[in-house]
Amino acid sequence: METLIKTCLSIFIFGSIYCQSYKITVLGYHTTDVTQTIHDSGRIEFNAQNKGLAGMIWPMNNYYRTTYDIQNFTLKEWSKNIKQGSFKDKNDCTLNSNATLVYTNHDPIIVSEPIHTIFTLLAKVQNNSSNDLDGKWLKFEHEGRLGNARFLLADSSKAWNGRDSILCDHYRLDLKIIDTLNKIENSKDYFMKNIIDDSFVRELWVSKTHKKQIVLAKIHTPWISLIAQIEDPKEN
């Protein structure tokens, strides 16, 4: 009975939790499993682990946790715990009342207004309509780098969600870094280092259903494409 009461209280206090799994493939080979967890209270988490041959050659287990304002999806705080081969790293960042980003392992960074990160953007695109998102530049921060980000609606098209082909909003995500003066140096976090690369094209297919989900994501590099496909989608 005590356990049941605690569980009910947790649901009441922290709201609903939605988990979703993705399979990342490169050149048709399954390389990585990613789990996304979204809390209605305003938190999004990602855990990424390399699998199969990729896991044997380059074992990876990365965890990212971000808390955001549930009204506008701007950053409150975020943290990461990185394990890539023999490399390990942790970092935390909090936006304080003086509009300053305070990192554990970096000098404070002053920002002039509410700001987004790659993770708050992923939360935002799974909640807002295309009318709210399309073509609007947002202030963006990425481990000390400052710039702008926007979603561009390409079309409405279907993507396979593991059970059926469903109608999605198809976006391109543009990330434009303007100021690198305060960037965190020597970061070996492969995802964070490369996701902002100017030569990469980032695409997202987000279901139009009431409970929006990223059904498909693609990152096109000059050499290869990485595809993240939803697995075992939850009912909306």
C-alpha cells in the first residue's frame, strides 16, 4: 500500500512521462539505440548507446538531461554524463536569475534573453504546431557557443512509425552559430561536437497527431547519412 501511495503521489506531482525508443542506422547498419523520455513537468532526457559492431569498436553510453520552461521551452538547466571508450566527462549548466548561464566546468556566460538548446528545440518541436514554429529564428546556445536556430517546414509527408505510414510535418532544422568566444574547448562529446556542423543538413518528421512524436530524423553529412527511426511507438 505504501508503494502504491508513493507511485500515485509521484504521478500527481511530476505529471505524465512519455518514453520512446529509436534505432540509428548508418549505411543500413544498426549502430546506436536512443531512448527519449519527456516529462510533462518540463524535462527531456536522452540516453544513447552504441550497439553491435559499433559498440565493440567504439563503446558509447551518453546521457543528457534538460529542464525547460513549459510555456516557451527555453532552457532552465541541463547536464550530461558522457562515456565514449576511455573518455568520460560530466558537465552541468543552470540559467540563473541574472540571465547568466553558469557551467560547472566553464566561465559564466551572459545571455540577453531566454534561450534554447538542441534539447529544448527537440522538446518544442514535439509540442508546438507548425504555425508556431515555421521560419521563426530563436536564440540558441550550444556549450558556450551563441547563435540562432529555426525550423523550416518543408512539407507534409508520410513516414513509417513502425506500425503504419502516418502524416507528419517535415522540417529542416537550421543552426547558425554567431559567437564562439566562450565555447567549451576540447569537448570530445561526438554528438555535441558535430550536430552544429555547418555542412550538415538536419531533417525531422514529426507526427501531426495530438501527442506529437519525432517519427523519423535524418542527418546528412558530406559523406554519409544517419537515420533515426522510431521503434515500438506509443499510442497517441
